Amino acid sequence: MDINTGHLVSPEKFKEMMENFTEYEKEALKDYQPVPKELEPAAKKKLASKDEAYVSLTSGGKLSRWAAKQRKAKRKAAKQSRKKNR
């Protein structure tokens, strides 16, 4: 799942994307993170046997809360890195 856009893809679709994308396009895939084991049922329900779906980032559901935590951790790590490099 792309934590910034809410784009959820199946593992098969992600492998296909990795194989078919150019190096420049693969740079956009860096924001995709695997969904934790405890959230896989929610992800499968959202996908509903499709290859991809979009998760609302403001709904307050399990997947959107997880993505928000990931974004917050990423911002915190960037802030600490900037502070360290001063």
C-alpha cells in the first residue's frame, strides 16, 4: 500500500509493477509498504478479488489509521535527521 495516496495493490500486481516499470518509475514505488499481518484481512476485504483499490486516508478505518501512523513516523524520522545534520 502506498501510504501517501492510499493506493492498495495485491502482491501479484506489485510484483508485476516491479518487473515492468523502468528505473525512474520504480522510484515512485518507494512509498509502497507491505500491509502488516494483522491488517491483511482488511486489505483483502478492500481489494475484494481486484488487483488494486484506493483506501480513504480520512475514513478512520484500520488501513487508514495504519497509513497515518506510517506517515507520522516518516515525518518524525526526517525531522530528527535534519536536526542531527545541523
